[in-house]
Amino acid sequence: MSKKDSEVKVEGKKVRTRQERRERLKKLKVLKEARRTAREAAAAKIAAQTVRAATLAPVKNSLKPKVHAPATAPKAPAAKSAASVARDVEKQKQRVIDALERDVAELGRLGTPTGEQSFEIERIRREVEELKRDFYTHLGAWQRLLLARHPLRPYTDDYIRLLFEDFSEIHGDRNFSDDPALITGMAKFHGRPVMIVGNQKGRDLKQRMARNFGQAKPEGYRKALRAMQLAAKFGRPIMVFIDTPGAYPGVDAEERGQAEAIAHNLREMSRLPVPIIVTITGEGGSGGALAIAIGDRIYMLENSVYSVISPEGCASIMWRDPTKTEAAAEALKITAANLLELKLIDEIVPEPEGGAHTNPEATARFLDPILAAALDELSQLTPKQIVDQRYDKFRVMGQFFS
């Protein structure tokens, strides 16, 4: 190697060293910025708690009897502004968490970080995880409803794939037609034969239209009842997965007896002499959900909801104001925590951080032992004990209002 080539090589090495030094300084600046952002997110969390308390006050006041004020009295400030502030704070918190996650991922791709850099990256990663955990633990009713409606949330066919074996679908109600909004069929759960009934919404627009957005018609409820009666005939436990905004309210459904089909299911399910285990995986909307939810055990995923009416419908009826959906969601007590406190469900099934849609496999793993334990417990009972306990379970619901 000539002297000139050696000098060029040394000069190139110096240039690379300077570039690497600049890169390290740039990454350290990113670390400092991430730390500053984390502190701002913590401050935003405290502000959100204050705003949430301010948002709930108008809800409580709106449920009290109205007293007409004199005509000259000034109008009270609308709750809309507080709700709007709360939404902005929640969105800001989510943006901060997303930005921090991107920064951590970018820093994690460093080739050979120094010991100090590795320590900083790990510390920021822990802060991000803590922020995410706190954010999803203290979600309001409206935010949980949005998670329950997430288009990537696992549906019945996902749970069939992840939890069951040898699934064989049953079609048709032997009266009118097949309703794709409800899936029914036989399968094996831990080697035991069971019957599966569940709502199916569909992933893309074409599937959603084909499955009517998970809103069953009378033939869907009659198909479900036919499958459950078949399970009772052969002594098979029934697993139900609910995720529907409600029964289909169209004219054709009313013409074929929507209300009668739901009422008939309520009566007949209460008499079935086999275990019925119900899991609300997303939305549990009104009579459309209740029509297949008369069970011995009723579970809810952490971010699912169960209600007699949607918050949008409640806001339109009670206040004639579609902007009050968040207030309606809080007043309706639709979350799993609310319903467990009211003793309307038996247990809450945890979800992965961020919601079930972030990791359907982990969600199924959380649900599996709970279903297995319930099935083992109920299988020890006689048919008469099962029916009697189910009757008693639903008879005591709502007595705290008397």
C-alpha cells in the first residue's frame, strides 16, 4: 500500500469517527427529549383526572329532577366544553405514548449502545409501559366503548380458531333462511364436545354487509335456538360469544317476528338442562345480545360493554343532543367494572395492554382457563340443579333498585 493510500485511509477513518460522534450526540438529544415528553405526559395524566371529575359532575346533575329556573336566570355552562377538554387530553396522552414508543423503538435499533445509553433506553421503556398501563386502566366508559368497537378486535371465528378444535358449522333455522350474523356449530374444547354460538361482524366492508354488521335477524335467533336445543338433546355444554350492537331493526326483521324470536329465546334458554357459558367479547347491545345471553356464567372482557341501549341512542332520547354521548355512556354504567359491581356478570377477563385487538392470541390465553374452570364446575351439577341455579341467578338481578 502506497503512502498516499495510507493517508487517504487514515483521513477516511477520522471522518467516520466524527460522523459517529455526531450521531451519538444526536441520539442523546433524542433521549433527553423523550424524557421531557414523558414528564409532560405525566402532567397530562394529572390534568385528565381533574377534567374527568369535572365531566362527571354534569352527568350526575342531569340525572336529578329538573327544576325550571326563572326566565331571567343565566344559562348554565354546557357540559360539552368539559367533555371536549377531556377528549383533547386523552388524545394528547395517546399521542405522547405513541411518540415515546416510536422513540424507544428507534433507539432500540442502535447498533452497539453504550452502557449509559442502554440504561436510558430501558428506563424510558419502563416509563412508556407504566404510562400505557395507567392510560388503559383509567379509561372512561366512552373510551372503552370505542375499544369494544375496534375493527381489529377478535370475533367469534377468531376464538373458534384459537380455543377450539374440529369445528363443524350449523346453518339455517329450518324455517326461513341462514343468518350469517350468527355463527353456530359443534366443536371440541379441551377434548370435550361443546356447542358454539356467537356473533360475527366481519372485517372489511364486504364481509360486514354480508354479515349485517353482526346484527341478527329473527332467523339468526331461531338458528341459535335450534343449535342450543340440539346441544341439550345430546348433553353438550354451550359456549356463547357476544359482540353485536343489537338486533337488526329493519322492516323485514319486524315482519318475520323479531321481538317474538328474542322473547322465545329468553324463555327457552332459561330451561335448557346443560351448562351455558356466556362471554361478552365486544359490544353487548340491548335485546339483541340478551337473546343469547341467558347463561349460568356470564363473563366480560375488560374493554367490552353491555347495555340496554347505545350511548348515542340514549343521548338522542334523554337529551335530544348527540354531543352528550360520553355523558350517556357514563350514566348507563356499561363497562365490565360497573356490571361486576352491580352483580350482573360473574367475572372480568383481562385483556393485553392496549386492548384485545393488539394481541388476539394473548386474549384467548387469558380466556381459556376461565372457560375451562367454569365448564368443570358446571359439569358437576345435575340438569335440575343447573336450571334451578340459572333461574335464581336472573331472579335476583336488579333487586338493589327496590
